[in-house]
Amino acid sequence: MTQATFEQQLEQHIRCLGEDAGALFASAQHHLRVPGKRTRAKLLAAMSTSALPSNQLVAAAAAIELVHEASIVHDDIQDRAEQRRGQASVWRAFGGDTALLLGDHLISCAFKTIALAQLDASRSSRLILALTDAISSAAAGQHTQLEIRYDDPHLFTTYQQIAIGKTGALLALPLQFATILQNQSAPAVVTPMALAARSYDAAKHCGQQLGLAYQIIDDLKTLRCGNDLATDPDVVNRAVTAPIVAARMQAPHRDPFRLLVEQPNQHPYIVAQCEAWLGEALHLAEEAAATLPQPIQQVVSSFTKRYLRLPDLPRNRSTTGPNWAYPVAAQAKAI
């Protein structure tokens, strides 16, 4: 199956299930009208063997994307995001109650597509367990984000938990799915249970760390946008991002939001701290990936080079910090 065919079948599958929503049809059609980048689905496709039947690959990829779609519909309610993919978000167009229910519907569709995929019982149940674990982690991460305060005594640890829960859990899914599906065409006894469990755990850890790295890069875009930081949405809403955590560590007794806005001379030090966290996350992801099958390792490496690049940020030659050998790009790419 070519990539173009895969993407076409994937979109048809997502819309067929997602828009079969009864009274929620209008909101589902509105949200799914503009598809996302489908990065997670493409990751799974790139890591999967040709022996996997195409209908099962499409179904598994659609399940991941449907959970992702549900997460952003729900996130937009709590974040009060007006726009999503160039059009009004579901909560803005249809109201918070409808958006909440549509997200629930999309989650149910993810489980439905696994049930209809004609996988063997063992792998089907493992995919479902992976989905439930990711959904619970994302929900916990979102709740922690709503509750976090900049004076949290364990601020960076809490920030990590949020990023790993919200971003990392869903980014880990294609890696976890790939380890479950890789021997679908062969008897389950081919891969010893202990080895399969180790690969699954390594895939989960790798995806979580990639998610943390992506979140740090995404947070750093605030410092390169060139806009007045005092009017930046994250600052206005007092969202605890990686630069805010770093600012708090730089000056523990100051309001980190004011420091970020009023003392641009501190930005190079804040960036250096964020780069250190980024480098550690990428190092841990690479360590975990090294224990996975070669096709997964290659895809993780390509993903890192394409998406996990540092934005062009203010720097100071006198600033001491790690010199991580990762490419620098004009901006971090959305996934």
C-alpha cells in the first residue's frame, strides 16, 4: 500500500466512524472537515511491516488519531481556544456541552475501530489496554496542568508529568502499537512474552520522552515570536511553560512571569536551561529507541530530525550551558 493510499483510507476511516454520531453529526463534520497532520498515524505506518494487512494498519492508525482528535476537542474547551486548524473550534461554534460530548464520541470510535479490525484476541486486547492507559495519562496530565502553580516546590517534576501525560502519552501510542503489531502475521509464540513486554515498555518510555522534548520546543516559541511578551497568551493566562519553570529556577523569589517580561537579559539563561532539559529528554528517548527493532529506531531518528529542532532563540555567548548537537531550525513544527 502506497503512502497516498494509506492516507486516503485513513481519512475515510476516521470520517466514516467519527461522523456516524447521531445528533452530534454537525459538530463532528465541522471538526473533521479539516484534518490534522496525522503525524502519529504516519509514524505507525512507517514502523509497520508489509506483512500487516492494510485494513488492520489503517484501523490501528485511525484509533490513535481519533483519540488525538478527542483530546484537542476537549483541550479547546478548557483552554478557551477560539480557533482550531483555521476555523472556529467546536466549543466556540457549538458550545462547551456539545464539544464535551463530541470528544467522548470520538474516544468511543477509537475503541470501535480496534474491535472491527479483525485482529487476534491477544493483540486486540493489548491495543485496547494501550489506548486506555494513554487516555488516562492524558486526562491526568490535563488536570495537573489546570492545577499547577508556579510556586510548586517540585515545579519541574510537575511540568514533566504534564508534558509526558498530555503530549508524551499520545505520541508513544504509535510506538507501542508498532511493537504489538510487528509479529501480527506470525504466531504469538514467535516473540517471547518477556521480550515483547520489554519492547512495549521501551516504546512507551521513548514516546514519552519525545513528547516531553516536543513540549519544551513548543513552549520556547514564545521567546522567538517577536511579539510583546506581556500580551502573549501563555503569559496573560499565566500558563506554566518550560521558560516559566526555568525563570522560577533562575530567581526563586520572583514572579517568573514578570521576570520573563521585564528582564529580557535573563532570556539566554532561561533558554540554556530549557536546552538542557531538551537534551536530556532526547538522550533518554534515544536510549530507549536503541533497544527497539531496527525499523522503529530508524523512524524515531527521522522523527527527531524533522520535528524536534530548536527554534531560533536569543543567545548569549557568555551563557554557560550544554552544547547539544541537535539541528537548529527557524521554528518547531506542529505535530
